[in-house]
Amino acid sequence: MKINENLKPILLKFIGHALLECEKKNPMEVNDMLRTTRSLSGWNPWREMDRLEHEMGSIFSGLGTGRSINFPPINVFSSEDDVVITSEIPGIDPADIDLSVTGDTLTIKGNRKPHELADNQTWHRRERGTGSFYRTVTLPFNVDGKKVEADYTKGVLKVTLPRAEADKPKKITVKTV
């Protein structure tokens, strides 16, 4: 495939900028990518652009407080009496998890501290995100915030939220007259 001569400078500038950003996050992966692309005789720049877009998306998907809309992942199930939420957040000290509930909304906040390397170590691959995260969940009904229980076992947070008495269905007896 031939590249339009007018597009070459733009393409090279974009690839160069993207490689610099990747190199800041994971220099080993960039070196592997460059070595692979140089060794291929049938290099396709469009395929490389697709791969680069995917890589850039995965690098930037979990940065900052915005993290990902779907982190941490959760399961929500309920009965007539309560709603239970489980969330996988391994590697986090329970003291770094903050839960708050208001009416029918639960907010999970936390912070995963980065793993510090020794002076003689370098990263080969780093996929687990670090930093602050939060997730707000709308519950199927109002809950009693004073009776909420939470436990953290083997990296799984389990939050049990009892339904507020005022929100529980009431049986109404029909009288005959």
C-alpha cells in the first residue's frame, strides 16, 4: 500500500508523538514494538495505526480520578429486604476504601497505591491501574444507612444494604363492609 506523500509528515508526527507517550508509561513495550515493526518486511502502516490506537486506549483508559466509568467492577443483587453489592478491588488496603450511602445511592471510593520498584528493577509490563477511583451505584430502593455492613475478603468487597423500613412494601388488608 502506498501512502499519499501529503499524509506522510502527519502520520510520522502522530506516530512519533504516540510513541513518546507510550514510552513514558512503558519503555520496554515500545522497544518491543519498534523491534517488531522494523523486522517485518511487509509493514502496513494502517494496521500499525489500528494497533497503536488500541494500545493508546488501553494505556490511558485507567488514568487519573476519572479512571473508567466501570471501575471497580460490581455485581448487584437484591431481595425484598436488602441489596448486596460485590466488587473486585484486589490489592487495596481496606482502610483506603471509603463507602457512603444516601437514599438509594452508594458511592465506593478508594485509592490503589503504586507498586514501588527497587533501584535495580524496571517494568516489563504494567497493566494494573493505580491511583484514586470511585463508582456511584443507584440502588433499586432506599436503604437504611445506619444498618449497612461491609466486609473485604480476598480482594472482594461485599456491601449489604438493608432496605429502609419506610420503603418496604406494606401489606394492606381489604376489609369487607
